[in-house]
Amino acid sequence: RGLGELVTLPDARFAGSGSPAALSPSNPGTFLHLTKTSINVTILGAAAHGTQAGSSRAIGNIRPAGFQAAAPLPTKTRILLGIDQRFAQDFDVWSDSSTGTTYRYHVVGRGGIYNFKAGIAQALFDRVCLGLEYCRLLGGSHEAWRFQVTEGGGSSTDTIEIDYSGGAVRLGTSFQTGLFTIAAAYEPGFNITCQRFKRVHGVVSDSVRTYRIHFPQTLCFGSAIEPTEGLMLLTGLELRPWSRATVNDTSVEDFRNAWRGSIGAELEMLPDHSVRIGYSHEAWYYEARPSLHQLRAPIKEHGLHLGTGIPIPKFGSLEISAELLFRNSQPLKETAGRLMLTLAYSETWAKRTRRWGY
């Protein structure tokens, strides 16, 4: 009944400090000091292990997580392009039926919703940056429902496929000095259209349903301060009033207001060698209901974050982060881990000057 896991920003540098979204490249208003063309490519390895009533399941994969490019213009304008994932819909569940029948079912899901982004940012007075970004949301999911009869061994498979499409706008700003940074981002509410294909094998023909999901607005705030040289402290807060989400103009009973907070630190141990650490706490947008006869239970997540960067001469750097996440909701518990690698390229081209006799 949910849209899947809400994916945090795909940037290893900020993931190691707790993933404060307002301070990261996901906020189009943070590109004040961009002086060279930059390109970031991120790869993510993720795994999760869940338990309920003594039973457990595990899932894992490695996939491209994001692409971000930014280029400055002579007018202190920045052109922004990017691709990342907003929701991950990968899961693997094996369960007894809750209806008291002899069926058991195994459900495997794959897919997600992705952002294709293009934007523009403008630097003002060497202190303020304003940004505007358009996000085209596209994606799809595939669910395979395999039913097995415990007596007799018969089985059948149903499939559900959903295609997503929509658009959103994101606004961002930041005020930056040599000592501290304050940043904010705002995304107004938007709609996505979902087309659902259900194939019940051996029973009925394919069925199609089209519906619309309204997403609530998102607010992000962040701050960073450098109390001493080589040490930076970061904080972030995200607010999402998911109780206002609707499906075909009808409220969703299992959605609740969500928020995410983080704190982190970045310490430069050696020139161009930084170590990062962070902590995050998140209240998920979805309340789990193990069965129709049990009350909904909120899902809460605690995260530990670590990261570092390795400079690459005449290229940029390789950013590395590792995250350990603990999710709890009675009677479900899940432990997840992420390893993220970001290859960050900074333009190294230089204009050559010809001299006489050279």
C-alpha cells in the first residue's frame, strides 16, 4: 500500500555526514562557489535484512544511483542537470496468508520512480544563491505474486506492473560566508499519473487501471558552521506532510506526516583528506499494518553514517560513504546497509597562451 523506500540523496560526500538534503546538490540553490564544470557519478550497493516472528528475509543489489552535472556561465549563472531515484520499490516477501486459507505466497518487487532534472542557479553578491529546477518523474515497478497451495503442491503466478509519470518544481536558496552556511529548499505539491496492469494467469484476462497520486509539499532546511579551520558541523531537517497525500482525491489512511533530521561533522585530517561522521533519525511516511486486525504502527529509522574522500590528481576525487540503518515497527524489524561511491570530476582544462619562439 506504499510507494516504497524514500531514497536519500545520491552523493557520498553528504551521505557520510548524515545526508542533509538542503546542503547537498539536490538543492539547486547551493551552487554559489561553483567556478568549474563538475560532474558527479554515484554507484550504490544496498542490502536489507528483515525479521518478523522468528522468520527473516534478505535482499540486496548494486545499481547506479545518480548523476549530477553543473556548469558556470560568465554571468554567474549555473546550468544544472541530473538523474537520481526518488523511490525504490525492491522487496522480497515470503509469507503465510492472513485469510486462513491454505495458500502461501512469495512476492518479489523490482523498480522505482526516478527524477530527470534540469535547472538554473544564479549567484548574487558573492553571498546568496537562488536556484530553480524542474523534475520529470518517470519509472515503473514489476511485482510477481507466486501463490503455492500447501496441500497438493499446486501454484499460480500473478503479475502487477505500474508505470509512473509526472512533473515537479524545486526551489532553493542559500546564504554562504566563510564561517557558516544557511540553506533551504521547497518543493510544492504535485501529481503523478499511475497506470496499473494486472495479469491474473489462468483466471481472468489482463486488467488496466489508471489513477492519480497527489504528493504533498516538501520543506528542507540546513546549516553548516566552521568553528575552527578544518572542522565543519552540519545539520539538516526535512518536513513532508504526507497525511495530505491523496489517491484520486481520496486521502490515504496509512500515510502519516514524516520528517527527517540529521547532524554530522567533517574533519580535514590532512590537506584534501576529510573524514565524515553523522547520525540521522527519520519517521517514515507509511504506517505499517501487519494484518487487518492489528493497529497501524509507525516506522522509525535510526542511521549511522561514515565517509571519507580520496583526491585524484588532475581529475577530482573519489568520495566513499557507508551507512547502517535500523528500522523498527512492531512487529517488524529491519537492518539495512548502504555503501556509496561517488566519482567527482572537476574541470581541469586550462587556456594555453602561445608565446613567440614557442
